[in-house]
Amino acid sequence: MALIATANLGLVAFDMAYVPWRDFFLQRTIHIANVQIPLPLPDVTPLYDPIKGIEPHRDTKRYLQQVSDLEAALQQDGIDSEPVAAQLEALAKSSVKMVETNPFAVAEKSGTLEKIKNRMRDRIYGSDNPDASSRKAFNQFWSAEYLKEKGVQSELEFFKKDVQRLIETNYYRSIGENGKPTSMFFILDTPFVMLFGLELLLRSLLISRRFKIRFVDAVLWRWYDLLLLIPFWRFLRVIPVALRLDQAKLISLQNLRDQATRGVVSNIAGELTEAVLTEVLTQVQVGLKSGDIGKKLIGAIDKPYVDLNDKDEIQELVAQTLQLTVYKVLPKVKPEIEAVLRHPIEAVMEQTPGYSLLKSVPLVGGVPNQVNQRLIGTATEAAYDALLASLEDKVAADLVSELIRSFGKVLVEELQQGDSLEEIQSLLNELLDEVKVNYVDQISQNDVEIVLSSPRQVRQIKGQ
């Protein structure tokens, strides 16, 4: 069925392209520059023109018949005979009528008439005279004097090659009672539609019985097959045909399916992530405004602490933080600490009577500064040594943990007094508003794409 559906899609594509490409199907040539290359293709226009309601235009058909009659008269009687003169006069009048009435307009091929007029003008007057009359050009071309001067055979060959081929492309297409151009394509399409409908019916019945679902649900199981049955928008049949070919392993749509899925999911994921985060932050703000969060946190602190693993996480966190601070951070910021300590000491000494006078005494003025530097260095070294010693002392670590618990308890008690808790909740509420504006609303499509690409990378790694 996949191949039958493909054949039907090809027929639909041919039907859609037939009228715009009828000139090609009629002449079966391709034009490269000024060279015409014939192609070994069958002439399908006699078979398919009736399907599209196309028939030769009466005026242009009569005109070409007059040209054939002229050729017959030339062969039988010669250029100077009265029958030839009558044929030439009739052709000249018909040419003027064709220019004036434009029989090509019905088929929306007025551009073809312009090509014919330009070629006749160029033939008679040359390409350097674009303002010359096409009517006069036709009258002169269909005259015995001109044909005898230029050569009957050469001029008739020109007409057949450059003009008659264009006239032959004109046609008349009938209009149906619905006001649209006639199309009998349904005659060719109906057998395919009946076959696809029968297949969908049988498949839906089988699915309905096998999986114990309603018949309508079974039909919707393969909803895309319904596109094969509608008599309009036939170009949509490319969807079920492509899916059938993919299911038959004749083509692969995996990459296209992945791209489509990622496109849909990324759009939904971005909006969903933003909506979820906004909702979470909004609920937190509601709790802050009502005071529920503060009450719950304070109540949670007062409740007995449940230890799940016989391990004091607070003590461990304090120990890890102190080790990082003492061994890594403090040695690197020691100059800044000494500068902070030096400033208040120097400020106090500046206010001491006689300090400024002592600094101005030669040989002795630098002593206060040296004493200050030594005092600060000794103090920082002593504090640093005390911290190092405390890290190795388990009793000190227990005392720090107890200090943190006592600090938290006292902090909670103080927060319950006065307006401190309300002020903190108000500040947190304002902070969450800023978080929404600066972070949640700025979730970009690229961020979502990066997140969605992670599962694909994992699958690729597993596949290797």
C-alpha cells in the first residue's frame, strides 16, 4: 500500500503541475540560451487535456489552419498565384485580429502574445527598433513581395520555429457551474480513494477488536490516513505517504521526527518552565505576605530535630567551613585583615596627645609605626594559631556547634519580637519580584535547547 499511495501522490503532483507546465508537456523541450533540446517523452496532452477541460482555442486553431492552407497553396500553385494571394491577405487580417483581440488572455498567456509580437517586429525591423508596429510587421511578413525577397522557405521555417510553437501553446479551458475551471481529476482519483477507504475501514476494525477500543478511536489511531480520503487539499497526502514509506523502511524520517519533536518540546518547555517558576515564586510571596512561612519556619526550629543517620551535619558543616577558611582563605586575605586592624589603631593613636609631636622627632618618629605593625602582626598570628588549634580540638568543635544552635534559637526569639520578621518578609517579597523580572522572564530558547540536547548526547554515548 505504501507504493500505491506513492503512485497516487505522484498523480496528484502531476495534476497540480499540469496546467502551469502544459507548455513543457506539449513541446517536450528544454531551452538553454537560444538552444532547444528535445526530450524523448510521450505527448500526454491529448490524453490529459480533457481531464482539465482544455481544448484548442478556436481563433488560434483557425489561424494555424490558415498557415497550413497557405503552405499547401504554395506547393500547388506557387507564390504568384491568386489562391496564395488570397491566403496571404486572410493571414494578414487574422494576424491583426489576433493582436487586437488577444485570444491568449483566456488562458492567462498574454505574455506569449507579447513574445510573438516582439519576434515578428525583430524579424521585420530588427531589434534596434522596439517602437515599430507589430500589426505592420505581420502585414509585411504575410505579403508576396516580402516572401519573394527574403525567401519563402526560410521565412516559413522561421515562423514554424519561433512563432507557430508559441501559438500552439494557447488553449481554452472551460468553466464549470461552480465558477471554477473544469477539472475531472476525481475520475482518476476516486479508485485510489475507495481503496484507501477500504483499507482504513478494515484496519480500524482489526485494531478495534484487538485492543478492545471504540471504532472511532481505532480510526483516529491512524488519523493521518484520513488525509488520503479528502477530495481537497490533496497536497497534504504527502504526510501519510511519507509515514507509510517510513513504516515500510523505504525511507527514514528519524532525523525529521527528532527535529520536529525538539521544536515542539522546546517551545512548550520554555513556557512551562517559566510558568512553574513564576507560580512557585508567587506562592512563596503569598506565604511571605500572609506570614505563614515565617510561622512555619519558627515552628520547625522549635520542634525536636530528627536525626536520620546518627551524624551531626551541623558540626560537619562547621568543621568543613572552618578548615576551608583557615587553611585556604585567611592566608590569602591576611594583608587585608591587617589593614582593617591597622586603621582603628592608628585612628586612636592619632588622637593621643603628643603622638603627632613624637612622629616628627628625628630617629624616633618611625618607632610608633613599627610598634603598631608589630602589634597587629602579633595579634593576627595569635588569632590564626588559635583557630588552627581549635580545628584539632573536638571539644572546641562541639562548643562551636552548640554556639550555632544557641545563636539560631536566640535569633528566632528576637525575630518574634517587634517588627523584624515582618520587615524581613517584606524585603524577601521584593527580592522575589526582582528575581522574576531578572531571571525567570529571561529564560531563553537557547537555554532550553541546551537542556533538551543533553538526553540526545547521553543516547549517542550509550550507542557508542
